[in-house]
Amino acid sequence: MRTTVAATLVVLMCLLLAGAALLMVLYHSLASSAQSTADARAAQVADQLQTEPPPDLDRAMLATDSQVGVVQVIDRQGDVVVASAASPETALSSTFLEPGARRFFGRVEIDPSNDFWVTGVGAQTPTGPVTVLVAADREPVESVVATVAGLLAVGVPIVICLVAYGTHRLVGAALQPVERIRAKVSLVTSGKLAERIPVPLAEDEVTRLAVTMNEMLDRLEAGQAAQQRFISDASHELRSPLATITTALELAHDQPEMLDDALIEESLLPEANRMQRLVADLLLLARTDEDSALRSYADVDVDDLLIIEAERVKTITGLSVATHISHVRVVGDPRALARLVRNLVDNATRHARSCIALQCRRVGDHAQIVIQDDGPGVPVAERARVFDRFVRLDSPRTRESGGAGLGLSIVAQIVETHRGRVTLDESPSGGARFVVELPLFVDQPVADTADGLDLMPGRG
């Protein structure tokens, strides 16, 4: 309705302006034509009077038509010497013009039915000087203009009604698919996310809207399914340590003497620590799902993070650690990036047989972090799944060799929030090779990017 009213008002204003301009142009055009005709007739009469006296004037010069209404020849005293048929008895103007003079007297109204534009020309005749007055009739001009105005007064409302009706119908027809989409979406609930919106056949904006809405429903359905899996997996992961702790506490309650150091160290503390790590990972995942704009970003030296992790692994494990680290700086959340590196290093440490390798360098406009091990590796078909939450692969990467399956999911989330990319392939020794690419710090100078070295000890 608003569109119809707006379109109708716009068309109405355009028609009013166009009609007023048309009437104005038409009036001035007809008036100019009549006045030009009267002026030409006055010049012709004056030319003929130079050789003939007024009584001998050609009667054709005194003829009137739709434009010339009156022709008069007056003398110096203002008396009409000769005139056209139906001419007023008195002169149209008492002003006497000298021979050769020309003057437009403007509008002269004798009575309501005789309204003229009068043009005068002075002429010298054999019997003396006279003034030729020719009047252009206003009534035909005003009659034509009034007729056109009447037609516009009748036609404009008809056009406005047609515009309003057509706009209302066309806009209504255009909005019907949108209303159908709205009605369909209003029926979609959390339990009916499998519903989809019919896509119109026309390739237009409404079709793109329907396609976009279906894509949104796809994302919502996938998100709901992922959320349900996440809740189920989290509940399952928390149930095991809680059950162990509960069982041990019940046993200690019934038999207090059973609550010894062995029970605490072998059952209660490990399961409590496992549950604590799981809760911490879940909290970190929830934080990484939030808007990255809320994070605290700073300049981070990736090489420092790798050096710290390399020293930590050498200290707490018997694994060999090969490093090829160049100075690389990125902009990001320092704590998140440190967690990213630690998770990858912990994953490599759990699955490595004898050594791991850490590398960082600049590749183009990205910082590349490579962490690999010489363990059993990841089958090609499973490499995309390892970044999902609570995913643990079958043997040889069994549950006993890892945590709750959240470490690599956290890595993927952190990389995504930093507009980077993480991939998994096979290391030269057959283990897993994780490659992370992050945007470089913009003011960082070009660093040494020499490569070609085998990162696995004993191979180069």
C-alpha cells in the first residue's frame, strides 16, 4: 500500500507539472502565432496603402479568420476610415502612429466577447498618413487551451487510477513469493529444521532470497546437529571420570581403610585431572566461538613459542627434537596462539616413536608453522575428521594415547579466528605433519626462508 501511494503521488506530481507545462507552452505558441499573423497582415495593409487610398484598399486585406479578428484604418483624428466586417464602430486604439512606426498595443478588451491583441503600423497614403490596426482574436486561443485543459482534467484522474491499480496489483504479485517464504519460515522450528522453502522458477531477487534462506536452514540444521553431538560427546566424556571418582568415594565411604595413597594417586587424581582438562578445553572452545573482535590482539613472535615448546619437550620426555626456526611475527591473541602451538606439540609428542620436528618460516605473506612426528600417522580418509570435536581415531591412535579429542578442534578454531589455515598430511618418516599458515605482521621484514633441510634427526 505504501508503494502504491508513493507511486501514485509521484505520477500525479509528474502529470500535474507536465500538464501545466503543456498548457503554458500551448498558450504561448498559439498566442505568438496569432500575433505574428496580425503583425504580418498590418505590414501588408500598410504596404498596399502606400499606392492606394484607403477606400480603394483590396477587400482581401480586410478579411478575417480564426486568427485575425479585426482590421481598421484610422486617420489622425482617430476616426475609422475603413474596417473589416463586424469591426467595432470605435477605433481599437486612439494612438496615431507616424508613417513607418510599428507598435504592439497588447491586450485590448472591448467587451467580454471581444478580446484582442492589437498591433499598429503607421502608413503614408496618397490622401495622407493613417494608422493600420490589426487585432488577433484571443478567443480561439483560449478555447483551444481550455479544451486541452479539460481533456487533461478528465484524463489525469483516469491515468492516476490505472497507475494505482496497476502498481497495487504488480507489487502485490511481486510480494506474494516473499509472503510465501515468510509463511514457510514461520513454520520452521527447532524440531523442523529439515523443512525447506520452495524456490521459484524465475531467476530474480526472490529466487536468490529463497536459495539464501535454504542455505541458512542448512547451516542451522548442521549447527544444531553439531551442537547435539557436542552435548552428547561432552556428557559421555564427563561421565567416565565422574563415575570413577564416585565409585572410589563410595568405596572409601563404605570402607574408609581403602582410601589410601594408591587409590588417590591411581584413580582419584588422574580422573580429576582428566575432568579438569576436559572442562578447560570446553571453556576454551566456547571462548573461541565468540566474536574475535572481543579478543586482545598483539604482536606475537611465533619462533619464541616454538623454542619454548621445544625446550619443554626435551625436558619432560626422552624424544629427540629437531628445529628449523626462523624469526616470524604475526598479529593475534598471544594466549590462543600459544595454546595452538602447545596442542600440536602435545599431539606430536603423544604419537611420536622417537622424535618430533618443529619449524616456522615465512612463506609469501604468511607465517608457516610445521609440526611433525614419526608416529603411525593418520589415514588419508580420516585427516579431515581429526579437527572435529571429540574425534578420536581407531588404532593405532587409540583413546589411551590421547585425551578427549578436543585438542585439534581447538587448534582449528584458533586458526579460523586468526584468518589462517591448518592442514594435515604425511611426514617424511610416515607420521603426521601439521602445517599452519597465519597472516604475517604487516611491518615484518623479509626473513630467511631457506628450506630443503630434513627436519627429522638422522636423515640429513
